Amino acid sequence: MTAPPRETSVAVQERVVPVVSPGPLVPVADFGPTDHIRGWVVTGVITVLATVTRFLNLGSPTDGGTPVFDEKHYAPQAWQVLHNHGVEDNPGFGLVVHPPVGKQLIAFGEAIFGYNGVGWRFTGALLGVVMVALVVRIVRRISRSTLVGAIAGVLLICDGVSFVAARTALLDGLLTFFVVATFGAIIVDRDQVRQRSLLRAVLGRDVVGVRRGGAASVPSDQTVGRHAAT
């Protein structure tokens, strides 16, 4: 049995060096959909539809004029935020639940409409409508399709959990709004970074071209010396 032939240093070097395909010199100019007017029109139509579904008969149901389900925690505490120097103790249950931001937002609606179903549900319904608009814009930006974004907005309008959360004085819908808004900000930032990267790449290439052109047009010291000597 013979030993396998030994590889030469050139062969070993060719084998261990990975083959890396060159990347694009300039990033692809893709920063989102380009049908801006149609995109905003579709977003407006979907938002109006969401407004109707979230605000229609918002004050019902109530438990004899009082909050229902876990609204019994948040609506009274939000009312106390308004009338107890920003402090809530929920005397009916003897405990304070969750941080104050959600209850402060609920108190905003109660300050406008009073202590009733519309008052303690107004902020949740408003942010529920805004969240539908955000989903349309986010999905449109991700998919690069206004149609797909519109479909996502309609699906969210029809979603039972989103519908109930937007029409009750609970913290779940408020939290979801901030999560969706944060994700949308990340998506917008991604596209803006791509745009700035393309701008830097284009400007950098132009600067290199100008420098090379300037270097080619400026004579060297040796050339100047030869012409001076003649």
C-alpha cells in the first residue's frame, strides 16, 4: 500500500484559503414602497374603519354604570389619579396593581368625558385605532406592498382580542400599542440606516474619483524638474 502523494505548499495554500464572493460596492437602494400617496390613502381608509369599530357604542356594556371585569381595578384608580394628587390606593380592593402609566393614560379620557364607560375606555380605543394604522404602515414597509399592509390592517380590525382590548379599560391594549410602536420605530430606523449607508457609499465613491482625477491631472515634482531643466 503506497502513501498518498504529499501536497505542495501551493496546493495547501489554495485549499485553505476560502473563496469569498465580492459584495456589492454600493448598497441596494431599497428604502420602502414608492407609492406614497396611495399608501397614505389606504392607511386613512383602514384607520377610519378602525375608528368606527373601536368607538361605536363605546360606553356599553357596564355593570349598572360601573366598570366590568378588571376595569374595576384600573378605572377607579385612574379616577383617583385625577382627584387624589396623582396617588391611587383602590379602596374597594385594598391594593394597587401595576405601574401608573397605564392608569394615567386612562385618566386622560376620564378627565375629558368623566367617570363613565366612554371616559375610562377612550384612551384604549384611541390607541387601538392608532395601532391599526401602525400595523398597516409597518407591514407595508416590511413587505414593500401597500396591498399586504392593507390586508394586515383589516385582519387586525377583525381580530377579537384586539377588538375587546381596545374597547375596555385594561392595560393589555395599552402595552400592545407601545410594543407595536417600538417595533415600527426599529423598522423605520433600519431603512434610514440603509439610506444613509447608500449616501455615504455614493459620496465616498465620488470623493475617491475626484481625488484620483486630481492626482492624475497634477504633475509630479520629477516631471516639473525635467521641464524646468529643458
